[in-house]
Amino acid sequence: MDDRSYASTVLVGLAGAALTAVAGSREWARAQGEAAGLSVDAATTGSESAPLVVALALLALATWGVVLVLRGRLRRLASAVGVVASSGAFSAVVLAFDGARNDAREALMSQGGTGDVAVVSLTVWYYAAGVAALVTAVAFVVAVRRSPGWPAMGTRYDAPSARAEAPVTDEDMWRALDKGHDPTS
């Protein structure tokens, strides 16, 4: 069960963090209005309205790389950092609800449009950023709870001083295999 939760949690978390970063840089709000009888359109991006979303999404994405490399308590700590980063990205998206619309309205007015007859709407990218950040946070919560049972990288990647001594006799090698350890790493 833990091996399946490991792969699915990491894949969902990576996809969520990547989508949050992409959606955070796309168009979040559009405003349409008139200026001197002509139709005027303006838009604002997530990076303009809530730049913290992209930064925290990239932090969450990098944290998944750290979770893959670490094990034990450090993996759990890195997952907790990911919960904070992705929750922060979600909060920034929610807090930008009015800000993105106001930014689009101001962009319209800077092009000569009148703010009182403007039609302002949020795009699907705004909602995608929020949902993806929430999915990433949930994946990190799962990682905090289940990561101690997840497989870890082999000891061959550890520093030489951190490695346990390999068994020397054939008998020791067979015992290591019986316990589920790889005596060659």
C-alpha cells in the first residue's frame, strides 16, 4: 500500500505544483468596456496580481525533489515545508480574488475605458491555480503522514562515512539478503 501511495502522491503533488506555477503566470482576469464608442479589452495575469503564487508553487515543486532524495524525519520535515508553501500559494490565490478583478478594471481604465460600464470576469487560469495549489497541499499532507513507510534511495548515494560496512563473508551477505538489505550497495 505504501509503495502505491508513494508513487501516486508524488505524481499528483508534482503535477499540482507544476500546474499552480503555470496557472499563476497566465491571465487571471479580463475586463471589457468602451472608450469613446470603441470596444476595449484589458487583462491582468496572476504574476501581476499575486506574484507570491508562482514563487510558492516553484518552492513546492522543488520540495518534491527534496522529498524524493531524503528519508525518515528529514523527508517528513521537507513535506511539512511543502504543506506550508502550497497552502501559502492557495491563500494567495484566494486573497487575489478581488485584486485580480480590480487590476483588470484598472488596466481597462488606463486604455481609456470607463470603469462603471466595464464587465470584469475571472478566467479559468485563476481557478486552476487555486485548485492545483489545494491538490498540492493535500498531497504534501499525505506525504507528511505516510512518508516514513515510503521507499528510500539506496545507500550507495550516501556519503562514504554514512554508509554501514558491507558484510564481508558469504554468510553475512545471505543474512543481509534475508533481512531485505542489498549487500552490494
